[in-house]
Amino acid sequence: MPDEPQLTVQGWAPSGARVATLRAREDAADGSDDGVLELTADPDLRAALPKAARRHLARQLGWTPRPTPPVPVRDIRLGPSLLPAPARAAFAALLGKEHVADDRATRLAHAGGRSYLDLQRRRAGDASDAPDAVLTPGGTEEVAAVLRACSELGVVAVPYGGGTSGVGGLAGTDVDDRPVVAVDLRRMNAVHAVDVPSSLVTVGPGMRGPALEAALAEHGLTLGHTPESWEFATLGGYAATRSAGQSSTGIGRFEDLVAGLTLATPTGTLELGRPPASAAGPDLLGLALGSEGTLGVITELRLRVRPRPRTTRYEGWSFRSWAAGLAALQRLARHDLLPDVVRLADPDETRATLLQAPRTRALRARLRARGRGAGCLLVVGWEGLPTLVRARRTAAGSVLRDGGATRLGGRMGRAWVRFRFAGPQLRDRLLDAGLLAETLETAAPWSALPAVYDAVREALETSLTRPGRRPLVLSSISHGYATGAALSVTVLADRDDELPLQQWLSAQRAATDAVLAAGGTLSHHFGVGVDHRPWLAQEIGPLGVDLLRAVKQQLDPQRVCNPGVLLPD
Ligand SMILES: Cc1cc2nc3c(=O)[nH]c(=O)nc-3n(C[C@H](O)[C@H](O)[C@H](O)COP(=O)(O)OP(=O)(O)OC[C@H]3O[C@@H](n4cnc5c(N)ncnc54)[C@H](O)[C@@H]3O)c2cc1C
């Protein structure tokens, strides 16, 4: 298999993609023993967590730094493949035997996603969620044939894109314990058509963002969808999870960019969406978006693209308080002046960001001199035609200033651009040193946002505080809308080495209950997966769950399509 993910002791690293690494160093000139975690995309730098950084986090968290490396790959427990020989032969007949793999390395490389629970299980040597075999079909017809065969043979099919699910979306569990195949879409990764006058591109679901952007650049076009997992995730995965990217405030969520798609199901293939628009009954496209592989496999996408921006401007601003930052963003939203990129960090995340970002010592001193402490950092960005960028930036700037913000300038914006995909890579290093590290996300109307923010912080702090130990909860607004905003929450805590999974499961349960009670959504962009499915009925109501079950019954009567996720048992 070309472009096979290499299983590393930390998890995976797709070959061919730029693998962001990080370096941690001591900021000696700071005059303190505060560790400074410098994230960098330079692959030559060796990943490490130095003593000073450990001391800094140890003081914050009451954490005892200790090496807790993942078990070597050779020691990961993986039972024999349960795929019966006749089923294996049937898949080989459909796809060719080179596209059916059940060797240990391939199965391990497709075990689970990238949630803390997924990583922690694998690091402890548990790969019980690995599929029994991995199929790599080459097109819609082959996928449809595989799904029909799965229904006949009683084999569960889990679509596999980039493997970056943050909510256990690739769990492959089945109440009936049937064999499981991962349907890896990597071979379906081509651009099929570019319709320049209509600003539409037709692509395979296994394509990744960087490859699509390179192909579109030849036509002066861009998709512009850049989540933090951009280097690894696939276009089919974005559609299946209703992803949001860093510029989603401006260009919309991924679902806003999908003009149509092809969904292969066990009972037939659907062509959904009718560009430019249609009033022919309810829009069935919405059923496929966010379906997380439970209805079938997305085998082709028709995406809305736009001219590549002629200008981009990213810059930093500082607010005295979180409340002032929220009020200013709300005002921008009301006047339709939100920039394309909007990231407002709360005081804890601001402090962590300033410690991580290079060359911010002068900035920190400037903020201290103005009596702001760290304050709350806002990174904003505009992308598009120079005249429009200028006009929108000027108008937004005056709203921000009226809201009490101070402009920090382009350096902070450029630093954000440089490290925009590097931050999450830090997690493996933190796990290596005995920490729990995970990100949660939600969204709420502007009126409910302060309550959701307070509730999720309190729930995490209560659940993860133990005598002498407390978690560090870092929050930020990551996407803005006219009606509200998305909140991302990263939590760091000393790991309970005896019961690490239970420790996070109870914190996650408390945080999710708190978010829903305060008026937030179950998920703004990670989706439901295994992790959130017990709460789906609270979000969409029991009748809503029954409706989705009825749709699944119609398209997938044998329940072979990713039955372990989204819908509660
Ligand atoms: C470090 C990190 C940062 C992240 N940042 C963001 C972010 O900024 N924004 C964001 O939205 N998400 C983010 N995520 C979550 C994740 O990247 C998204 O959910 C992404 O959309 C998943 O794409 P994937 O190709 O990796 O899908 P996978 O993880 O392979 O699959 C996800 C789910 O979709 C299903 N699926 C995949 N492909 C198909 C298909 N073709 N047809 C039907 N079902 C399919 C799978 O069965 C699974 O249930 C992040 C994850 C990580 C690890």
C-alpha cells in the first residue's frame, strides 16, 4: 500500500505529510524557571519535554513528572483476525487480493482514532478496537459491492479516512461481535473534475487538504478548509463529521462547502445535493453530512471553491478580560463584521500561548507595563480581495478598539499562521510524561456562552482535582457566528496511572452534562462517535433518534455500517 501510515510508538505519522514536531526549551532569559514550550514545524528538531517545562507544569498541576512511554509496538496485544476465510475470499474477488490486508501492522495502523481514550488504550498495549482486515476499494462501484457483501456475510464495515477522529468514531464495536473491516478510502484520492465557471470541484473522499489545495492552485482556486488536523484528515472524513476549519467563521463550515456528494449504502447509491440550489423537497444531503459512516460510505464529493485570496492579513489584539473580548466579538457578529479567522483565548490559554510562542518576551513586558497581565489574546485574520480586506479590517478594528482592545500587530498573527497546525502535536509528549491531555469543544448562542464557559471549567476542575493536584483548563472561542460561537477547551491534568481511562471518562461525563445543562451543543465540530452517543437523545430528542434509526434501517437493514457510533444502543 503506498502512503501507508507508519505506526510509531506515539501513534501514527503519515509518511509524505509534513509531520510537525516540537521542541521545548528553557527560556533562561525570562529570569524564572518557567518552561517555555516552543512549538515548531521543523522536522529536524527532536521532540522532548525539558526539565524546566516539566517544573512549570508540575507547579501548576501538582503533577509528578515521570516517564510513561507507550508500550513498544511489538508488545501491543492484538488477537488473530476473526474474518472468516470465505469472507476474505469474497472481498479479494471483489477488489483484488492486494486490496485486502489482515496483517498485524496494517490492522494496528487502523486501530482507533486520536482521542485521548484511543491514544491511551493503544499506549497501554490494547488494540482490541483494531479491525480484522483492511479493505482499500478503488471507486464507488467497489465500495457499493463491499457494503452489499458485508450485509450478506455479516461483516461490519467502518469507513476509514485519515484516522483523526477525536470522539472514538473508528471504534468498530458491534453488539453482536461480528468481524469488522476498515474500508480505507486512500485509493479514492483524485480530483475528478474542476468546473471553473461554477466554482465546483469533484473529488474522491480519500483526498487530503494539502493535495487538493495543490491541485486547485493550478486553477487559481482554493477550498480553504483548514482544521488543525488538515495535514492528516480527508475530505470524506470532514463531510462525515461536519468539520469546521480555522477560517470557518469567514468561509463557513465544511458542510457549507459541500454542494453534493455520492453515498454508497448497502441498499443502493444516492446522489445527494443539487447545485446551485433546489426546492425539490427536503434536502437529503443533510442526512449524509455528519452520518459518521452509519448510513454508508461517501464516495465522491462536489465542493464549492473560490478564487485564492489575493491578500491575507492576520494580527493579534489584546483585551483586559474575557467578558470584554466576548462582548466585542458579539458586536462584530451583530454588524456582520466578523473576520474570517477569529480565535479569542481566555486568560489561562493566553498565558500558555504567550509562553509557547517564540519571541514574545517583549510583548509580555509590554502587556505587563500596560497593567494588563496576560489579558485575553485575540487572533483575527482576513482573506480575499485587497480592497475588501482593507475595508473589513478597518471597520472591525474600530469595533475592537471601541471594545477596549489594544492592537498587538502582525507578528502575533504571523506566529499563529506558522504554528497553526503544530499545537496538537504536543499531546504525545505530554502523555509520555504522565499527563492527561485532551480537547473538548461545543458551541452556544452568545447569551448562553458565559454560562457554558463557567460550567465546563467548573465540571472539569471538580472532577480532576485531587488533594494537592488541580487541572489546567485552557479555553478559546474558535469560530464565530451571528448567533453565537464555538468554544474549544483543552485540559491538562496529572494522570491517574491506576485508572487513566476511568479518570477521563468521569471528567468527560461531567463536562458533557454541564455543557448541555448550560445550553451548549454536544459537539460543534468533532461529531458524536462513541464518546458522545449516550447524549444524542438529549440533543435531538428521542423522536430525532428514532428518525435516524428509521433512515438507517432503510439504507442499512443489517446494521453493518459503523454500528458502534452516533446512534445510542
Ligand atoms: C490534532 C487534531 C486536531 C483536530 N482539529 C480539528 C479541527 O480543527 N476541526 C475539526 O472539525 N476537527 C478536528 N479534529 C477532528 C478530526 O480531524 C475531524 O473529525 C475530521 O473530520 C476527521 O477526518 P478523517 O478523515 O480523519 O476521518 P476519520 O477519523 O478516519 O473518520 C471519522 C469518522 O467519519 C467516518 N468516515 C470517514 N470517512 C468517511 C467516508 N468517506 N464516508 C463515510 N464515513 C466516513 C468514520 O467512519 C468515522 O466515524 C482534529 C483531530 C485531531 C487529532
